[in-house]
Amino acid sequence: MFEAPMDSATFRRHLLRLCWVPVLALFLLCLLLGYELDRITMAAQWVDHSDRVIAQMNQVSRAIADRQSVLRAYLLTQQPHYLHAYIRDQAAIRAGFDDLRQLVADNREQIAAVDQWSRDYQAWSDLDPRSVAQDDRSSLLAYLQSQKIAMHQALQDRETMMRRELELRERRTVVLERLDWMSVLAFFILAIGVGALIVWRTTRTFHLVHTGYDQRVNEAKSLYEETLARRQWLDTTLRSIGDAVIACDAEGRIAFMNPVAEQLTGWNEAEARGLDLSAIFRIVNENTQLAVENPVEKVRRQGTIVGLANHTLLIRKDGAQIPIDDSAAPIRNSDSNLIGVVLVFRDITAKKETERALLRAEKLASAGRLSASIAHEINNPLEALMNLLYLTRHMDNLTEVHEYLAQAESQLRRISHIARQSLGFYRDSTVRSTFSMRGVIGQAVEFYAARAAMQGVRMEVAAASDVYVFGSADEIMQVLSNLLANSLDAMPGSGIIRIHLRQTTASPDGRADGVRLYVSDNGNGIHPEQRQQIFDPFFTTKGTTSTGLGLWVTQQLIEKHGGSVAVRSRTQGTWRGTFFRIYLPQTPGTGSDRKPNHAILEPAPDESGPRS
């Protein structure tokens, strides 16, 4: 017959039945045995009570017989001490009757018999032997005859009471014997019944327990085989994937490494197993060479999935450095307790080379786009210089010649300034130092001032106080150039570009002081369906006039400085325009490590910072 699988609760219930059924049956047998023993004990006590009554009656009878003998001795000898003994024994016999009366206090018939016996004895005792005259045979015979009649009546009372007590003892004995064999028979029958019940119930329960045990064993075996198969499958999968995988226990000791992890770290799994992760997974910041917090320690502390900071290098066993990108996630058991951490990382050397190539391409493209503007800026003072030289060549007045030469020198200084400004903006500088944000903003605004004036766009700069940032001033200049160029492209007619700088007490993740830079305009804005793509490389809405790398480069440079960028935009309404919010740390290596380091902000009227 098909039996449904037994769950844990049912299995435990059957086990309890297997243990408690015999115990309960034995408990019932003990109760019955105790009850029967109580009844037998009670019956035996009643038989013993009858024996004590009979013994007391015999004791009183012996006392009366002894007193009667003392009386005969007195009557024959007339000795006073016999009379004294006869009188003395009267009190003992009365006490005997009192004890006998207490013993039969539960039986009215016997109480009446004791009272009758006591009265008849008292009638015999009331015959005073001192009333018999000495040497008077007739009075003696009369006294003896009266005594005999009184004693005969007392003896009859005693025999009647004794017969009743013996009959009562016999009945009680019969009851006791009947209880004895009935108890034995009942106990035997009940023992057989309980034993049969125990055997039946235990056999049935044992069968169920055995069946459940077999099911549990089979389930455990199947689960073991399935777990083993899954483990082998998972082990094969982890060893076959293209990313490096390292698994650690809850203490951060290495338990597993796949071949890619062995290749990237320079350690093989056998020698790394059991070691602390920090011993083989050493990571530093690419720009500062400062140690980066171990992601496994961060997972153990936070209990969530975490990723590495951007620009992170892995130091191999042989000392070589590899740029990597990774994430670490907690491993939890069914009770949500942390039992380990898995670390997945990959070599991004090729990606870094591609990004650097794209950055160089964007710089070249930016230079090409602005070459016309620079040529226009230089052309104006060159034309003025040529005119001044022409006039000077035809002048004879030395004073006027000096005046024209001074004007020509001014135009040459203007040309030199424009050249230095352009070369400084586009040189590939990797020097990192502490620089003034207000100075960088001033240079960027000055660079685009002429173009903004031609378009009728007003640029407003607000900085409560000058702040300093550690990094590359040229790269931050390029960030501002990209944002200002985009704003000017979005405003073919007149408009306003606002640049606001302020110091902040905490970064977006609440870990470091820094500065916030806001760049906003009231241009055409970015359509909602395009906002999620504006930081993707090669995405552009300007057709062939743009490479689509400007904002991607902006994001890369800001992340390189450990900062973050967020954007908010509207294409219509009062708040039309685009708003960029940039955070930069003031000290090296304190930026946020959350990826990606950009966000799309929903338009909100209570957004802090400048409005467009």
C-alpha cells in the first residue's frame, strides 16, 4: 500500500508514542495494583481488628476467671489478702471492658453485647462475699448458688459475643481471600490485555517509525547525492567561468580559488587555502598607491554586496600590478547567518587602454571643435597688428610710431595669452597637486567668454569662498569645458549659465569632506528617454558634429578624482534646462567607491544648489 512521505513532526510523534505507550500501560497497571493492594490491606486490617477484639475478650475472660478463683480461695480460707486481691482486680476488669467497648465502637450489636456482658458480670460482682457468715454452711451454699447463676449468665453473654465476632471474622476472611484471588486474576487478565495492547501498538508504531526512518535515510541519501552533484556542478562552473572567483569562510580565510583567480593573483589554490584573503589579495589605489580596504572585510562589516573603488590595482605575488574591477557578496545559510564571502573580479587592463585611447580621442576632437574659435580669437588681434604695422611704416612722427608700437605689443600679448591658454588646456598632464577651484573656474569661464558673448549667453559665477582640491587642475578644467560647451550648444539664443561652488561637510556616502560644484543652464534640456544614456561612450544627439565622448570623459575624470556626478534636466516648464551636481573630495583617496558614480536626478523644486 502506498504510504505518504512522513514529515519530521509525524516522525517525532511516532517516536514519542513508541516510548510513552508502554510507560502509560505500566502506569495503569501500577494504579490497578495499588488499588487492589489498598483493598486487600483494608480487608486484612478488618480481619486483624476482629483478632484484636477476640484477644481482648479472652483477656477479659481470663481476668474474670482469675477473680473467680481468688473469690473461691477467700471463701474457703477466709484470708483477708484474698479479699483484697478480689477487690483490687475489679478495676482491671472494668478497664478491660472499656477497651473492648472501644474496639467494637464501629459495631452496634457488639457494643450492646459488651454492655450486656458487663452488666451481667457486674451483677455477679455485686454479690459481696463478706455477707457470708463464717461456718454457716447454708449461707455459703446460697451465696455460691447465686454466684453460679450470675456467672452462668455472664458466660452466656461472653459466648454470644464471641460467636458473633468469630462469624464476623470469618466473613472478613472470606472477603480477604476473595479479594486476593480476584486481584491476582484481574491483574493477570489486565496484564495480558495491556501486554497485548503494548505489543500491538508498539509493533505498529515501530513499523511506522521504521518506515519513517527509512524514508529519512533515503531522503538524506538523495539529498547527499543531489548536494554532491550540485557541488560538483558548481565547482566545475566556478572553475570554468572567465572571471576570477575567490570564496572565503566567515573569518575571511580562503576556501576556494578558480584557475582565473590563480592566474591573476599568482597564487595556486593549494598554497592559498586557509590563508587570510589580505595575504594574497592586496589592492591599492591606482593614483595614490594607498592601500584600499579589503572588500571581504567590508562585506563582513556591512553584510551587503559591495564593489571596489574605481582605479584599483591588484598586486600579484610577483609584485606586478593589474587594474581590476570586482564585487564581493555575502554567503548566508538558511538562518540568514553569514557563513562566508564570495569575491568576483576581472582584469580590466584592455578596458583601461581603451578608455585612455577614448580620452585622447576626445581631447583631439575637442581641440578640433574649438580650433575655429581659437583661430577667430587670434585673427582679430593679428588684423589689428597688421594695420598698426602698416600705419607705422608710413609714419614719420616718432611719438605716433611709439604709440602704434605700444598698441601692437598689446595685441601680441593678447595673441600670446590665447596661445598659452589653449596649450595649457589641452596638454596631457598627469601631475596631481592641491589647486584652487576658483582659479580653474575663472580660466574656464574666460576661455568661453567670447563664444558666450557672441551667442548672447550670460555666465554667472558664485563662490562664497575659495576652496582647494587635490588632483589634476587640467583634468578638472576639461570637465568644466565639456559642461560649458554642452550648455552653450543647448542655448543657440540668449540664456544664462550659472556656476556655483561651495564647500560641503560630507561626501554622498558620508565619509569625507569635499566641495560641490553646480553647473546649470536654462537651455533646451535633455529628453527623459535620453537621460539614462548621456554618460555612455559615443552617445550623442548632435549628429556628426560630436564624438559622443564628452560626458563619458567627464564622468571618468571625476571618478578618477574619487568624486561623483549627478544630473537633472527638464525640456519644458519653469525649471527647463539642465543641472549638473559634482562632488570632489579635498584629500586624496577619500572618494566614494560606489559604482557607477553618477546618478540621474528627478526634477524637484527643492533641489539644493543653483537653479537654471
